[in-house]
Amino acid sequence: MSTLKERILSNWHLMRIMRLGIGIMFIIMGYQARDWAMGLVSIFFLYQAVTDTGCCGSQGCYVPPKTNRTNSHRDEELTQYEEIK
């Protein structure tokens, strides 16, 4: 339980504070307009702020680096150069 408490209370940065503000703003707007869809959006932002997660999660937008795939046959070929005068 202490890790959850540490996760909630530590590492507050600008983006996390903005998500909390947006979530609070949407929950107030949803309550005033009696709009349940706005309430769901506010829950989404509040969850992100409390748990310090983003839209994609942990490395959700990670793209693996491009690997150089060459045929082993092409690697064995030697390039020969001819001098032109």
C-alpha cells in the first residue's frame, strides 16, 4: 500500500497538474450541465492525473528502431572498383 501512496503523492510535474485541473474542470462542467458524458471524460483525466499515466501507457507509442536486414548472400559479395582515367 505504501507504493500506491508514494506514487500518488510524488513526482508531480506540469503535465500531471494540467490533467488534474482539466479533470476537475470537466467534472464541475458535467455536474452543472447534468451531462454524464462529460463526467466520463473527467474520470479519464482524473485517473491519468492520480496514477501518472498517459494515453498510451508505458511505452505505448514506442517504435522499435529500424534494423538493417540484408541477405547473407549479399554480405559475402565483394565490391570491385575500376579506376577511370
